Amino acid sequence: MPSKSFFGYAKPAFHYELLSTTLPQPVPVPPAGSVTLLLPQEMGMKPSETIKVGAKVKTGQRLAWNDASGPSVVASITGTITKIAAYVGDYGQQYTAITVVGEGEEQWDDQFAKAAASTPSAKVLNDYLSAAPGGAPLEKLLNENKPIDTVIIYGGDTDLLVETNLFALKSQTRLVNQGIKTIKAATGIEKVVLAVPAESFQNFDGHFEADVKSVPATYPGAQLLMIHHLMTGQMLAQGQTPEDVGVLYMRAEAVAAIGSAVSEGRIPVDKVLTVVDKQGNRTLVSARIGTPVGDVLKRLKITTTGGDRIISGGPMTGSAIYSEDQPVTPITDAVMVQDGSDIIPVGEDPCINCGECIRICPTKVPVNLLIRFLEAGQYQDGADLYDLYSCVECGLCSFVCVSRIPILQYIKLAKYELARAIPAEDENE
């Protein structure tokens, strides 16, 4: 019997999906009778004329609490707002859920076309396209306290079995390039880098208004912190974000959405996502933002029963959802369905110090020690003593944990709570 785990000698070589030269055609999901749009802002503000029960909306119309810049969503169908309610996402994030019921013939709103008649500004892009497919973090371009001088676009997918973002890069090359040109013109930023999986490098080098660089196609090489180190050579300090050092990351799908909106004068409202069924078969699907996940599964004839699990995202970093009514969002890259008989339950056993998590960790975090502090709610001590912020959130530690401890979830919760505490501390000073 070996005295050391197999993973101590060679880490598993999980590879990202790279698609074939013949691109699949996404299966279209017909527009739902109603959609639910998640405005990333909690309820409590005075309703605007556009966000109130009974208001008529057009496809592509921007919906926000007021007409000023700020969080917004885009109506993905033409109809009437029938419900406005509070919605709580992962880790307590507050949203306002806006339900629109489709009515009559589809009509397209023309406000974006008017606002972008000339070269659109960064403000216009943020106001109208932050809620487009891919969820570009355009508000970060407007933060004068953290000026951005470099935009890095990733053209692959961060989780296994997912092929959404790479599909956008390969199938919408012209639109991605148009999006890059638009970002440069709107912001004055000249340094734009397009990172692509290494095996696809030759297919894209020289075809974009950006510096094309390769990223390893083995997991978890596409995680944000790993790409940041590879592209910039920098190691972020504890609690630091890429924006703190002048770098903004976007996904190829988001950049393609910007290019599409500028080229066609319409905000795109169809989201491509990868659906993985119980047998592990993958299908690319195109659905309106706000479509219930259940409608997507029904279109593919995927049924669920008690005990099955629906996951938003990929197998390593995705999050389980509790209802088929949960909507497709601008950043929903994948939906997985697991048969109840295939689910390995989370364990209640304590860490046994087997060391598997340490051996597999790409950044050598002492996970076995860190998890003890996180389980006890001692998040700051975990960060200070055992490298919490070195974690790239790849989920490999949870994958190999003998005790079935949900390590990744503890780590995400710790980072969320520490980030939430910073504004509170500033207010008390």
C-alpha cells in the first residue's frame, strides 16, 4: 500500500472544453410567457415610472429605480410588469425581482440606439449594457478612485464541462473585436489583452484589436487570480482586487454583447448557456434572460424528481438552486442536473488531516488548518494566519476531501463576510 496519496505524486489533469472546429448550433428556447429580471439592488427606493406594477415595457428597455446611472436590468420581452418583490441571492446578496408577462407583438425599445448614435461613452455603456449577456462590470470603468489602465478579456470558461464563453469567442469573433474597439473608444484605454486557451492561440492571434496571449487549458488555470498572475506577473495583496491595481477583467461573451449592441443598435437579450443532463451530456442552449430554468430543462426534455439537484454553474464551482423558477441571468453560463442517486452528501465528520487538500491545492494553501478557523467563524484569523486570500476558489479541495467538508463554500462565505465588514468598519471610524 502506498504511504502517500496518489495526488501527492501527480495532480489530476482536468482539461477545459475547447469545442471542435465545427461549432454546435445552440438549441433555441422560445420566449417564456413571463420572465423574472433580477435588479442588483434591494427594494426600498421610491418606484420610478418604469418600475411599477402595471407599467408597459418593450424588449431591450432599460429598467432602473431612477433615470440616473446605477444598477439596472434590461427587459427581455415586451409586456407588462405584474410583480415586484425582494429577492435574496447567494450569501445574502439583495436583489429586486421584476416579473414581466409577455403581451402582444414584440416591440423594441430605441433608447440605447439614440444614446449610442455617436461613439458611446463609458457611462452610456454602463447604463445600458451592464445587464447584457456576460454581465460586463462596466461600472468599474467609472470609479475615479480606481482608474483602469488595462482590460483583460478571457475567451475560455472557468469551470469544467462548460463551453459557453469559448463558444461566444469562436462564433462571434467579429462582434468581440467590435466590442474591443468600442471599449477603447469609450474609455481611452489602449492596453487590452485577450487571453485564450493555449490550444486555440493560433486561431486568434492577429485577428483582434488586442494583444492575444495564451492560458493553460488545464484546470484551474482559468481562475481569475491565476490568470491575473499569468498576465501581469503580479500577486494581489490580502483583500486586494484587480481593480485596485488598475486591471479590469471581462468575459468574451460580455464584449461580444457590447459589439452586438453597437453594431445593431439593440441590446442583446438572448443568453447562451451550457446545459448538462443527468448522464453528463452537454447541450448549448439560447434563452431570453429571465427565462425560468424549468423552461430550459423542459425544452431539452430533462425531468427532475425529489432528491435531484439543479446547479447553476459548473461541477467544481457551481451553486445549487432551490427552484426551477429561478431565472437565467446575464452570467448564467451553465445549468447542471444531478440525479439524486449520484449525489454524495456533505459530511459532518471533522477534518482527519489526510492532507489531500494541501497536495491538490494549486496555490499551496494549508487548507486543513484554514478550514478549522472558518468552521468556527474566525474569518480574519483564517485570512491572517492561513492564506485565505491566496485561494483561487477552484473547488479542488472540496472535490478530494475525505470528510466531505464543503470547504469551498466556507471559503466563499469567509471572503464575503470579510468584504462586508470593511464598509461597516469605515462607517464606525
